[in-house]
Amino acid sequence: MACKRDRVGWKGYLPAITTPFDEHRNLDFDALGRLLEWLEGEGMHGLVVAGTTGEWFSLDADERHALFAAAGAQMSKRMPLIAGCSAYTPAEVISHIDKAHAAGFSGALVTPPPYARPGDEDILAFYTMIARHSCLPICVYNWPPGTGIDMSLPLLERIADLDAVVAIKHSTGDMAHFMAGFFALKDKVRVFGLPLDEVGLMMVRLHDADGTMGAGGVLGRHQPRFYDLAWRGDFDAAVACGAKDRVIMREWFTPSLIGRFGSAAAILKAALNARGVPGGWVRPPFQDVSEEDAKRVAATLAGLDCLGGASAAQRAMQDAD
């Protein structure tokens, strides 16, 4: 019998994209469309929409569903789309999943309920109810900075047994915990969270590891090319691409994956804006990074040679205008 992880083809670098808001903090669908085109043109292997970086918590249900509809109409025939469906109750999550399914998404990303700090049996029951009613494959999201819970390996193993669960985004800051989870679960579900470095390369080479659901895709082609090159056997070039990602992770984020000088969404939107790609503004409770920190972001990108000329996708969009 085929392994359930093979029900989906998710693999490589799938950025958790930002959600563009205009200066009035309204959804900017024109900017979203241009951002999606740029991400595809840079070679992303899929997209996560309305995840943590997408500020799902500041979207009401109608806005989130409108975001799914717009992204799905534009991209669902072109690459895998995974919908951020996190919420406080199973009923809310299932409602989001239904809308994502209707929009053509291929999966749903779901954290444990944030803030509430449920126990292991509560979390298992939460995912069990969602899995029972989900019309999409589920990627469980272990996100300690956002939920206050770093799910244990025994709990993750129990959740991975649920039939609808096909992947885990294991975003723990504890590398030993990630590695233990990877080896315990990799033959049953896809495991995302690889660093784009020599360790990640080794896991791709020796264990056909699945990939990374990264933050924003702001480095463009360099992030998916880590995997493209690794799959091709060009390991030195893959490490060189991944090194750029490690620079921004070190300079912009703590080892616990918290922004050093603003929220992750604000930092990544500043990076996109610096590149001439639609990033837009953040919504409260977040604030945009300061002018000084925006220059800091731009300086990092310049040092990585990521502020050069427009990409092919950008040029195509400019020509179309």
C-alpha cells in the first residue's frame, strides 16, 4: 500500500508568503498578484498563503477566504498552494479548509490553537476532529514561538498517525528535536524545516529530505535553487545558495526564529520593498520597521547581491504595463 506522504508532491522550497496591505492597511490584491508572479518567476516549488508570515491573525474570515480565492484563481494550476488555516477552534479551521479547497489549494497548514496552551490530549483531539472533516491533506505546524508549545515527539507521532495528516512543518528552534522528529516520521509523513546549509544538504543527499517552508522567499531564486542544485548533484553550488539564506536568518532573526528588530512580517516586507517587489505594509498589532532598520535590511540584501536588476519576471510585468 502506498505511503500516505506520497499523496502530495510537496517538496523543495515553499515560502510562507507575506500578505500585501496598502497604506490604509487594506488587502492589496493587485500587489498580491504581482508578488505571486514574481515568486513563480523566481522558481518557488509551491507557496504557503495566510501562514504566520502572512499575518493570518489580523485577517477576518472573509478576508482570508478572499485571499485564498485570489491566490487560487491565479496560481492553483501552476504550483502547489497550501492554505494557512490556523484558528482557535476545529470548526473555524474546517471552515477555512473548505474555502481553500474550493479555491483550488492542495493542502492546509494548521498550528495548535495559539495562546490557549492546550495539553497533549487537547491538541490530539483538536487535530483528530479537523482530520475527520478535512477535505484537504493537512500539514501540522509545530510553531513554538507562536503557540507557546513545542510539541513533543510522542505527540507528533500520534498526530502523524491521523489519516489526513501528510506532512509536518517542524519549526522548532531545537535542532536535536527536529532531527529526532525527522527520522521518526519521514517514512510516514513529509517533514519540512530543513536549514539551507550543509546539514540540510546532507539530509537531502542521504535521506531524500523533503524541504523547507521558508519565510517569504525574499531572496528569490537563491532559496529554491538550493534544492534544484542539490537534486542535480551540484552540491557546492547548492551550499553557496543556501549561505545567502543563512545570512538573513542570522542577521534578521534570533535562533528561536523571532525577528531581531521587528516582526518577521515587517522585516520580510521591508526586504521585498527594497527589491522592488510588492511587500506593502503590515497591520496592527505589528508596526513597519523603522527607516533605519529598513536601511539595515537593504544593506543585507545588497551584501548578498540581491538588489541588482529586475528579474525576468519583474521585467515581464513591467513590459506588460
